[in-house]
Amino acid sequence: MTGYRRDVGIAPATHMGLVELTVADLGRTLDFWQLSIGLQVLERGDGAATLGTDTPLLRVVAERGAQPDRGHTGLYHVALLVPDRPSLARWLSHAARSGVELTGLSDHAVSEAIYLDDPDSHGIEIYADRPRELWEGKVFEQMTTMPLDVQSLLGELDDPRTEPFDGLPDGTVMGHVHLRVADVPEAVEFYNGVLGMDLMAQLGSAAAFLSAGGYHHHVGANAWESRGASPAPPGSATLRYATIVAPDQSERDRLVAAVAETGQEPAMREDGVLVRDPSGNGLLIAGAS
């Protein structure tokens, strides 16, 4: 795949969709994602469940005895994008009142983000974008990591101590998916050179951020914990796939053909076509219905 370059960029309306993860205990997982995160169970059966708001966002599949994964390629975090800043403040006030354990609160200039892990150590980001006109065309220069101004964020609410929380609101979407990869330049070659995403920012061989349509990033790829690593072994709580949603079937087929040209054999499924990036991370390429 070295040196491969797409003649046509990915369709601007392409975005991320459902992410599927394996988990050790389905009941424990559903309790967490409903009570702590605020998603709803949309479907359940045969040891699996789909959660979301007004759209499916996450599918979890029970694998009894699965162990949290560290040091392999796979998921760094899923990133749930809420519709506005008050929605993010509402979630943070809920987390504070409920004693939800957080791992980070960051201001990325393009967005404000809250981080935590689920019971299987799957990373989660809940975030709100800053107005697009403030960062569009300037992501490389502006995207950073600073401490989140929690007081300012909670100032969106009349009283954070009593603000109702009925779950994440409709309109919450899978804003981006951040992956652990074995080699960042190889990941860039695939997501940019093969799929045609724009490279929005890069930290040398440590991390890169890519997107469709000028968004700050739909895919993050880092090698902070996974440089030179292989995918997680069997029996791990890990990523099965992240979905890339093309705007139509024609664009989906074009993306699949581009992957096939690299020598990979995409796998047809009812809900899309499964391919893998150079680190073995599963990607389901689907066309919007």
C-alpha cells in the first residue's frame, strides 16, 4: 500500500456510525451505558444489545470472561457528540451528582470534551463542538489539549445541582472514533491515501486526525500505547468494528473498491462491507439508507 493515493477524496457527507464492542458482562455493561452515560437500549437478544438515542450508536456483544485490553491495536475511545454546550453541561452535572468516575476533562479549542472508561476499559469521550466557523479551515493550527473550564461549562445551567438529566438527548451522534494503531504513517496512508479522508492534523509518528468534509476529525489514530503492536488476542474486550457511513451506495462501493485495490478482500455483510485498516481494526463501510 506504500505510496498509494486516491484520485478522488471521500464524499464530504461521510460520517461515523455504529461501533460494535465485545464486553465481559452484558448486564453490567447495559447498566453502565444506561445509568452513567445516558443511552437507551434499542434492541436486545442473543447475548447482544444495541444502544443509542434517536439513532443506534453502540452495539455490545457478550463474550464471557473477556479481559480488558491494553497494549494492542483497537479502540482508544468512542466519541459521542452531543448537540450543544448545554447538553454537555447537563451530562457533566449528572456525572458529578452520580459519582461517575472521569479520566479527563479537556478543551481542544475545536471542542470541549469529557473522558471516562466503561467497566471493560473501553474509552469514552462525550463532547460538544465549538461553532464550526471558529475553527473550520484552521484545525491544524487550533486543535490542542488544555484543561476544560468546568465553571464556564456549568454556567450554561441555571443550577447544576438540580438540573434534570433524562439521558443523552436526541441528536447525539458518533462524532468520531479514536483508534490505537501500530503505525501512524501507515494509518494515514490508509485513511487518507486509500479512503480519501483529509489529514486535518498530525503529531509526527504519534497521532493523526482525519476527516471528511472539513470536520476536525472523524478518525483519530495514535500509537501511544500500541506502536508495533498486534490486534487484541481472543478473549479480550475489544473493538469489533467502527462504521463509516457513506452518503449513498455508489460512494460505499467506490470506497470498498479502493480498499480491494490494495489487495484486501472485503467481506460482504447485510449491513455493509467489512474491511480492516493496516493495524487490523475492523471498519464496516455502509451506505446511508
